[in-house]
Amino acid sequence: MIINPMQEIEELAAEIAGAGRASFRTLFENGESYYYCTLFTTGEGHAPNISAWSWEALEREAGRQGEESGTPGSTIAELIKWSYADLPYCCFRDEDFAKVKLP
């Protein structure tokens, strides 16, 4: 069976878009106010995933890290505000991307 490479790419893109849509929909059900949402992958070429920050999560995480480090929460918030990896919603619903992962 001959498969058109473009067809494979389009099918993969559709699967990634569907997984991202499902993950974000589920995440947004918690009612928080999101200011940063991203679909990302690593330089190593791992399967994509989502990451997001809400104002509420930033406040919680900055407070937690501030308590642990003795640094003011406002300083921590400025340092982590745009980080895709330092937040509690990094790789949220990773299982949604199972079909685009290598076996």
C-alpha cells in the first residue's frame, strides 16, 4: 500500500489538534482565568503536549515557592510567569496525546 507522505502529515496534524483541543477544554473546566496557553514539544522531538498558566495557579505556585525559598512571592511570580515548565499545568492530560507518541 502506497501512502502519500502529505496525507500522513495531515493526519498527524489533525490528531495533534484534536488532542490539544480536548486537553484545553478539560483544563478550562476548572474556571480559572488563563493568560498563557501553549502547545509545545521538546528539542528532542518528543510528542507535543500542552502547558498553561492561570492567574490563580501563578499566585498559588509563587506562594509555595516563596515559602520554600524565603523569597517574596511577587519576585517568584515575575521569574516563573512565562515558564512553560514551572507550572502545575505542564503536560496536562498527557494521555490525550497517546496516539501521537512512538510505541
